[in-house]
Amino acid sequence: MYRPILCMDDFLVIDHVSKTFGAQRAVDDVSLTVAQGEAFSLLGPSGCGKTTLLRMIAGFERPDSGRILVGGQDITALPPELRPVNTVFQNYALFPHLSVWDNIAFGLRMSRRPREEIRSGVDRMLELVRLSEHARKRPTQLSGGQRQRVAIARALVNRPQVLLLDEPLAALDLKLRQHMLMELNAIHEQVGTTFIYVTHDQGEAMSLSDRIAVMNAGKVEQVDSPEHLYEAPRTSFVASFIGDANFFTGVAVELQHEGYVRVLVDGLGSPLVLSNGAVSANQTLRLMVRPEKISLTLTRPPSGERVNAFRGVVEDMAYFGSHTRYRIRAGEHSILAQMQRSRFSGGDIDPARGAEVWMSFHPDEGRVVRLEGAA
Amino acid sequence: MSNESRPARQWLLTLPSLTWLAVFFVIPAILVIITAFRPADLQGGVGPGWTLATLREVQDPAYLPILWRTLWLSGATTLICLALALPVVFQMARVGQRMRQVLLLLIVIPFLSNFLIRIFAWKSLLHPEGPLTKLLIVLHLIPENAVLLNHVGTVLLVLVYTQLPFAILPLYAAAEKFDFGLLDAARDLGAGPWRAFSKVFIPGVRRGLISASVMVFVCCLGQYVIPQMVGGTSDEMLGSKIAQRVFSDRNLPHASALAGGLMLAVLVPMLIVVLWQQFGRKEAE
Amino acid sequence: MKRSWLPAIITFGVILFLFAPLVVLVVNSFNASRFGGEWEGFTWNWYIKLWSAGEVWESLWITLKIALSASLAAMVLGTLAAYALHRFRSWLQNVHHMLITLPLVMPDILMGMSLLALFVLTGVETGLLTIWIAHVTFCLSFVTMVVLGRLQDFDFTLLDAARDLGATQAKAVKKVLLPLLLPGVLAGGLLAFTLSIDDYVITFFVSGPGTTTLPLRVASMMKTSRSLPMINALSTLLIASTFLFAALSSRLQRRV
């Protein structure tokens, strides 16, 4: 198996799909496209509509409006059994009365494939997930990681055009999760099928997918690569859901060329940041800086146009081994900063509680973000 | 699945059992109450027209001692069954999985053997020439000429014997879900074993306690085979009278009046309990 | 923590209390003495007499016929009822649930009496059919409760999984739901079967000429002292088959 070189960019199309349960709009006019062979994640907190969207792609829920297309075919009205889509369920939903082998063969038997094809298909899948010696066991006799691999094999053996994975790692303990993460990436690499993950764990989404759709309250806030989502979040929801962020509210005082804007923030002076789209003078803005982008020094950093610097007092700190986190008070603001010890430029003494420090960040590390829902 | 919410499906799945119970449970219950207002005919059936005569007949003060006996026998049986069942389920819930299965089986097996045969067994055990009577006489616990059968105490004993599993099983279901760490916590906080049992375990299995009491009490109210077989002539219960009116006197309306009264006395509190439990079922979701 | 021995002692006493009368029956069935007061030597005599008592075997046959057909009907009705109760939440199911629960706590004599009233007023001749109807009625609730318990443990995502893998709704029920529910349905059926075989009171009310089930036969045998030792022998056989049944059903319960 190989990864197709010719990709259809809109292989899976979600076209203005909405779904309402009672008074609640679970999925609100969502449009997305996923390329063939892509590993794509739907990321969001519980109740954001990602699971409902997944269930609509699988066919367990019917959208109130909108269309879903796979490879150009409209599948919106098809029942789940007729869709070229298979699912890895959150708790795997392995049939307890069937052996591992029979679980994997279930789909092929339902589509009445010839015996020989079923046998070779199942054996090939068992090899792919390295469970050949467990073929005769019942699912209850397997470990969590093994069950997960059976669930993947059971779905993949049907050669689905899209594989849906509902919180695939949630039921595993931390160590196994790290391992299965690698495994999932390897399997995806090998089979080249389009993978759609649903997860609430940003770390999982970032390390599993080519692109991520961040969902909030039934809507898609941003669709981007993991790097872009982290470095250039467009909304404050995305910024705070993926990683940690400091937010400040201020007024645009000076628009500069190349997309920079100077923002007057009460108590912090007027830092220069990336405008991240069109802004106008005197507009109230929200800006965001990641904690690890803030440098802490005991002395004032060399001043200049390209550095934003301001003073604060260390309120609290926590040591994490690889880094240390600081909570710093500056006027009304409580700012989170994260430092690797070696990068601390003020010498080898850590700032203690109560110490006065300088915080500074490069204009490229600060960004204007929009409020959630304004996407 | 979304298509399961279609009302047609629900009706299709519900109708068979619902119809069956409506025709063979609800309608007959209503018929019993209606029959109480019909005159009797001599063939043991129901005559034409309507009458209140039967209602006047069943107000006979001769029924009062029977009613009283029925109530106190049922109440005493319930109390004794609970007193025996509570320590048993407490023990069952504390032992290991295998031992628990064995105990459960030991309690269920006698309960599954035929009801009449269990009464018959007591009859032969308590028979004047039976082993128990002889043993007790040898031990000088009862006088030489004592008769253990045909006594209201015998009725109570056999009632307890037949109803005990009805008390143990619902209590066991409740005790199985009880968190025994709570008992250790109570002991840790200074409660003695008895106080831990009475203040923590008993409230913890309250629901099971209620269903066990209702089960046992209600089942006892309708008994007639036990007083008939092991009791004396003066140990009749309400059920004995109903059976006697049906089979000896062949007076269906009179029997219906008695049964209808008993039914209302049973069903009205039951309905309240069921509604209360359904409310609880909704609350738990 | 020190544990009290009292519950263990009471449990032991209760089990002794439950088994003592049955042990006496079994012992007496091999006792040459007619009244079983004293051991007068071992005998197979009562079993031989029982073997040639044709009317007992005829009653057994009637009982088995009723028990088998009534528990089958109760299994079908009860499984549908349990599925509806589990899958739907509505006023209809509230009423349904109440109707299923009430027969469980209805005293036997009232159920017998009300069915008798129904059959007398509608002019239905009492006999095999009326006994069968009565037995289905009281077995239905028990089967429903057992199957409902099973359904509560059933993971309905399995049905979604089957659909996802290409099974139609009907196929998913047949290939996944039914096989997984079967042990529960059988356990419910087994309970219904035992209850049906055991029932005396309700059957007594709705039986007619020529429909003497085994419990009715035992009741009439108890009236003549000549046949009392035969009851011991019959009881022993019944208790033995109960043991066999209990073993069988606990094996069914243990299967996943």
C-alpha cells in the first residue's frame, strides 16, 4: 500500500451542515473539506459538536440541513451500512461473542465477499496490527492497546475511503497512549486512507494530524496545520484551547506597515504586535502572547523598536524540570511566563518570589486575536 | 439510533405485552370488583342484575378476627424475615465472589423446589411422630403430649420459611451495590460493629429493605394454603375465606367482594410505591 | 478490622433452617417406616410404587406441556417488553413498566381469583388453555425483569458498530443483539419454567376437569395418608431435578 500521489483536495466535503437536538444547536452550519489521504482532526471541548459531526459522517445521525460528500458522491441520505466510511469507536465496541478473527471478518461477511478474500483480508490486517497470534482470542482476553488495534483492523479491512476514529486514545493509560500515537501514525502512513480523528486532547490532535479543525459551540473556529494553530491562532478560543496564552485588551494607537500595530494596553505601555488581519485606528483589540515567548531578565533588556518590554513582580513560580513557570504581576495584569533555565539571561540565579523582573517579547510573538464566535 | 425514535416502532414493541397484561391482568382485576356487585347464582356463577347485598354480607363482624390475624401474621412474618435476611445478605456481600455464588445458590435452591412440597416437608418434620417432635421431647424442651402442628405458631413458622427468600433476594441486590468501605470508615470514626451496621449498612440498603418488606407482607396477605395445611381450624386467614367462598360455598360474588377489598388494600399502596420508584428512576438519570 | 462472627452464624443457621425439612423428606423417601418417625430400614419401595402410579406421570406430562409452552410465550413477550422498556422513555413506557411490575407483587390468590372471574364471566371453559394463559401472565413479568437486567449491561454502540461495518438494522439485531441477549432470555425462560412447574394456587383457581397438574396432584395425594410416602419419593426426584436446573442456569448466567 502506498500513499496516493495524486490527491483530491476536496475528497471529503462537509457542506453547510447543521444539526439541532431539541433547543440545542449541536452543529451550526459547518463547512469543511478534507483531502484524500489526509490525517485530519476535529478538536474541541466536550459538547462542541465534534462527535455529532463524526456521527453524521458515519451515518448514525441525519443532518437537518447541508450535504456530506465522499469522493464526489453525496452520502447524506445513505444509512451507515452503505457508506464507504468505517469507524473506530471510543470504547472500540468489539463484539464480545466473537473472536478477534471473526470481529475483523464481520464487515467482509456482511458484504458477502468470497471466503478466500475474507481469509486473506483478515490475515493481512492481523499482520498489519501485529495480532496474528491472538486471532482466536475473545476481545475480553486482550489488553486495552490490543483491543484498540483490533478495532482499527476491523474498520480498515473493509478498505474504507474514510476512517473515523472517535477519541481513539482516551481509553488508554498515559504510557500506552504515547505508544499508540506512534502506532496510529505508522498505520496511517502505511495504508494512506483518509483518517478523521475526533479528540478533546490538543496534544493528541497536534501529533496525529496534518490539519486540525478547532470546534467550539457547534462552529468551526479555525482550520489549519498544527504549527499555524499554535503560532497564529485567529481567535482567543483557539489560542487558549491549544496551549497556554496571556491575553490583554487594548486600543490600536498606531498602524504600521507590514501588518504591525501598536496597541495601548493599560499598565503595560504600548507594545508592537502582528495585526493578524485588517484593524483600524482606535479599535479595541485583544492580543495574545504565549508564555514561553516571554523572556525574563533581572535587568532592562536593550531597548529598541523591535522589543516590547515591561516590569513586573514575581508572584509565584513552579518548577517542572524541563522548564519553570512564573506568575508575574504587572499592575492589574497577572502574566504567565515560561523559561528554560539555560535561556535565563539574567545569570544563574532564578528570580525568587517578590523579585522585580523585566518581561520582554518580540513583536512577531504577539498577535491580535478575535473574540470567539466572530470567525 | 435516530430512526428508533419513530413512534410506530415503540408501539409495535410494546403492544404485545401491554395487550396481554391489559386483557389478563387489568380487566380481570376490574371484573373482580364489578362481580362484588352482582348476585350469586346457584351454579357458582353470577346471576343477572346488580345488588349491594354482598357488600353488606362481608361487613359481618365474624371477619374481624380473621382480618386481624391476617394482618398480624403478615406483619410478624415480615419482621422476622427481615431480621434474618439482613445479617445473611451482610455476610453474603462480604465474602468472596465464589463463596457468594455458593451461598446464593444454597438460598435459591430450596426456594425453587415446589411450594407444596416445602409445606409438606414441614408437616412431616413437625408430625407428632416426626423426628423434630421426638428430639424436642427427648431434650425435655416440650411436654410429652405436645402437638407442634395445627397451631398459629406453626403457620407463622412456615410463612417465614416460604417467604424468607423473597426477603433475601431484593436485599441482596441492594447489598451488592453497597460500598463496604463505608463500614470501615464508620468503624474508623469510632462506631462499634453494631452501630456501623445499624447506622450505615441498614440506611445504605434502604431501597432493598422497602421492596423486601412490601414483597413479603403482600405475599402473606393472600396466603391460604399454609393455614389450611399446617394450621388449626381457628387459624384461618383472609385467603382461606376467599378460597372457601369460591370452592366450598360456590359464591363467586362474595369471594369477589373479599378479594376486591384485599386487592384495593394491596394495589393502592403498591401504586404509590411504583410511582415513587419511577420518579426515582427519572431522578437517577 | 475485627469482624463480628454473628452474621456468619446467622447465615449458617438460616441455611440449616432452609434445608432441614428438605433433608427430612429425602431421608424419609428411603425409610421403610410409613410416617418417618423412626428409621425402619432402607427401601426403594416408595419409588417402585411411584413408578406404577400412572396418574402422577400423566400429571407430570400435563405440567411439562404447560410449563414449556407458557415459558416460551413469556420469553417472546418478555423480551419484546424488556427491549421497549429499555429503549424508550415515554408515558407509554411508564404505564408499561407499572403493568409489568404489579403482577410481581400481586398475591397469587388474587391473580387466580381475578382470572377465574374473567373466565366465568366470559363463559370460557376452564382447562388447559386457561391454565396456560394464567401461567404466561405471571411468567411474563419475571422474564421481562431478567432480560431488562441483561439489556442494562448491553452496550448499544455494538449495534452502531455492526451498522458501520455494513449490517442492516435487521442483520445487526440478528448477528449482535440476539446472540448477546440469548443467555439472559434463556435464564428468564428457565425461571418462568420453574415458576410454572411450581405453581399451585393460581392453577387451582383456573383448572378444569382433566387438567390435574403435578402440584394439584400432590395436593390431592396429601389428603390420603396411604400415598404420603410416595410424596416423599416424588419430592426427592423433584428436588434432584431442581439441583440440576439450578446448575444449568448458573452455567448460562456465567456465559458472557
